[in-house]
Amino acid sequence: MQVPAPFEYARATTVDEAVALMGRFGDTARLIAGGHSLLPMMKLRLANFDYLIDINDLHGELGFIAVEPGVVRIGALTRHRELLDSAELAGVFPIFRDAERVIADPVVRNRGTLGGSLCQADPSEDLSAVCTTLDASCVIRGPLGTRTVSMAEFHRGPYETAVADGEILTEVRFPVRERGGSAYAKVERRAGDWAVVSAGSAVWLDDGGRIADARVGLAAVGPNTTGIPEISATLRGEEPSEQVFTRAGEIAARSCEPATDQRGSAEYKRHLAAELTVRTLRTAVARAARGEA
């Protein structure tokens, strides 16, 4: 039977208390909310620390979805189920509903959180790809105050983030632009599994129906969730077409760094990166044209 190494348990009731506890214990402490990624790592002794700080009581403070003019703000303790069920969020960013439908199973979705997903920094993690696609920024609070970093700055490597000792991710912000559409697609070995490859796309159209801007985010094809600026530069100003989408897919395939493993060969994953990029761009453009966000 696998059991974690011994640790002390504390329960925070406010964000300020969580920050104070993290500041006191430093790198000997970890936060836990859903725990679906952290607890297995603890049982395998891949994550060992002296203090475990439970922040589930902070859901009232950090569990929210706020759709505001020009921005969507989502609290770090917002659970997957809440993201899936929010019609208001899906109306602005349907990519969230696409992704949440293929994340794990109902048990995980009822307890797992947006902040936990991002802070795990797993290269195959779905919501990291969504946040990269939507050009999100992460709000981090610590003893010296609050700071905001981009998704490119937030993930520093596999299982490593910009959240320093004594800090906590409090919310994620997403800019909202007119005439936009978004979509997410994933290939997995079985329902709810980690992605073999996944892709998210967001597209914004100008008044003439051309692509004003576009973003693509891939997961499970390298050490970090991957954004591809070359695709954005290639699509801007183009008339949406299968030829343009195929060109973007080719860029995605050559820009990612997949590894051969039990989920498939690197060549197969590059093929999936191209195909899923084409599919999600096609859907995102159709949604933007229909005004479905």
C-alpha cells in the first residue's frame, strides 16, 4: 500500500491566512484543493513536504466566474463542474465547455479546480492549453501584494510555475474581444484520460470576414503547453479557408516537440497536432461568423 510521507496539516479560511501560512512554511509547504494530481504524487513519494495547507474553505472567496465588459475573471478555486455548467462563460468562450466535456470524470470535475490545474503545470493539462489559447493572465497574491503574469510567464517548465514560496494563485483573467470564436479538441486513449494531443483555437474576424487575429494552443506535445506565434502571424488578414487552416496545421506540426511514448510516436503526435489545429480553427471561425463567441 502506497502512503505519503508524514506531514503536518493546516486549514486556511481566508486568502490572507493561506498567504501567511505559506510565508511561514516556505518551500516546505504545499496547497491542496481538489488534490487529484497532488495526492497520487504524494503517495508515490514524488512530492514530499512538511506541511499541507487545505484551502477548500476559500471557495467562497476564490470560486467565481465574472463576465465583465472587456474581461472574464475566474477565481482559482472555481471547480471544473462550475466551468462546464456556466452558460454565461460558454456564451463568451465556448472553448471552456469543449474542454471541460473531455476532462477526467465527474468525480474529478466536482472537486478539481482551475487553479489546481494550472499550478500542476502538467504539459498534457487541458485547461493550460485553453488559457494559452485565450491569452490569459494569472493574478498571484503574496506577502508583498499582488502581481499579474501572462501564461507564457506563468509556466516555467514541467511542474514549475511562477508562483513563488509564500504566494497563491487567486484568479485568471481573459480579455474579451468582439467577433471572436473558440474551440477545443482532444485525442485520448480512453474517455477522461490525459491527452495524446490536444489543441485549442481562438479566432477574431474583422468586419469583412477576414481573420483579424488568431491563436492556437497545444498540449501534450512538449515540455510546456505550447502557443505558436507563427500561426497567429500567418493567419492575420487571411480569408478563412481550408487551405489557410491546412497551412496553420503544418506550422503546428513542425513547431511542437512531442516525444514517443506509450501514447504514440512523435510522428503520430505531429499528425494529430496538425489535424486538431485544422479542426479547431474551422470550428472557431464558424462560431465567430455565427456570433457564437
